[in-house]
Amino acid sequence: MRLITALLLLAFVAGFAAPAPKTATKTAPAKAAVAPARLFGAVDSRSEFSGGRLFAVLDSVGGSGTWMEWDVNGIRDPSVMYVLDPLLASSNKPKMVWVISERVKPLMAVLLPKGSGEALVFYELTTLDAKPVPLQMNRVLSPDVVFRDYRQVGASEFVHLDKPNLKVVATDKSIRFSYMNPDASPLRFDRDFAKKTVVEKKNEVRNYRDFFDYEYVLMLRAFVQSTRGLFNWQAWHWYMPAFNSRAMISDAELEAILSRGVPPQSVTIFKMKASGGQWVEFKTNGNGFYEMVITNP
């Protein structure tokens, strides 16, 4: 079945854009006043980290934020590559790399071999500084990489290993992610919204924007961060206004939805046309059902 899915994914991206462009990496300027990254700390293990201990260390350092895996085929932030370029050129290459952005300064964790064990080394970055580039699907999509955290249950169907309500259906026409986590109460829509004052409408739109921003983050974690090598953007780029602002639902669109006074079947929070012609959309019904749909033109 993996072979069938591989052929479907190949058919999905075949004939579109060239491989994803990468931003030029930078080495440390000779007279830079502030380096783009600094050593933050390290944790050694005499043997390879167990999965439980590895993530316990990551969580103890990262706090309540979410670690995002760095994709070697994604676009490259110069601050990240300031640390990784020398390591990737050495014989002691990183095994895995993660970044967390939910703090004043981003933090990067690099898992390195160390004798018969490993070392988890942390670097604090001044910022995540890749220049925005158009969204692009990677030209070569391997199901063993993209759906590494999923179990294949059909020729084109996958279920997440830890979250059975997170599913994917991949065909040569579309890739559809869905996640179901019903809310205790459905999202309220005021039937009298159109009668409100301008100030009241703005406040209501702001409240709904905050709600849908939260829904967007939930979908990023469920869909984007559960896959590998699907897009050229790194996971954290999806959170950055410089990358996503033109694709997010506008205040005018929100006001138009609210003015109808009845719950819509679904709300498209994010919609962007990738450089290869595919449309990428994030949708929610406001009551715990979420989708990321990628369709060929």
C-alpha cells in the first residue's frame, strides 16, 4: 500500500514548480556586534536518550511551548544555519533539530552523537530571520517521510499513531487532513449582529478573530507539525505574519460571516495558492471539526 500511496503523491506534485528555493545561509560576520545565536546549555547522556527522557528534557527547557522539528529540505533561517552549517559540514552531524518560538527569543535544540551516547545542545537565537518566500509543496513526497507519524489503513488513507481522530486521505487530486475534537458547546452566532453599532461590531470581530487564531494554531499543530517534508516553509513560518498575513481571513470577511446571523457550514481561516498551483486551505466549523485541504488546480 505504501507503493500505491507513493505513486499517488508523486502524481499529485508532478509537473508543477521546480524544487523549493532556499534562502542563502550566512556565516558569522567578522565584526558582528551581536551573534545571531548563542550557546544556551547542554544535557549529556551516556547512552542514547530514550524517547521519554528526550522529550522530558526538551519540555523542561522549553516550558509550555511546542517544539517544532527542523526540516532539512525547508527554507533556511540564517540564524538557524549560523549554528547548523558548521555541524552539517563536520563528521559529528546532528541527528535531529527542533525550534521553539513561543518565548522572547527563539530556542533551538540540536541532538548530537557523543561517544556511545548523545548530547542535547540548546542555542538561543536572536530571531527567526528567513525572508518570506512563496509557499510551495516539495516536489518529491515520500509517504514514509511525510506520514512518518501515521499508520496506513488503506491504499490512500492514514490514521495518526497517537490521535486516531486525526486522519489523512491522499489521492492524485487532493490531500485532505481532518481532525475531530468536538467542543462542549457550539460557537455562538448573534442573529442581531447587523444591528450593532460600529464599535460593537469591531469588538465582536476582534473576539472572533482571537478565537479563529486559536483554531489556526490548533490546526497547524495537528496537520503541519504531524507531517515532514510536505511544504517548503518550516513549521514556525506558518505562525509568522510576514509569511501568512495575506492568506488569513480578513476582518471584512469575518464581519460578512457574522452579519448573516447564522452559523456557516465551515469557515476558511487560511487560503493560499502555492507556487505550483495547488490551493492550501484550513477550515473549521467552529465546533471541533477541522480540515486542511490541498487541491490540484
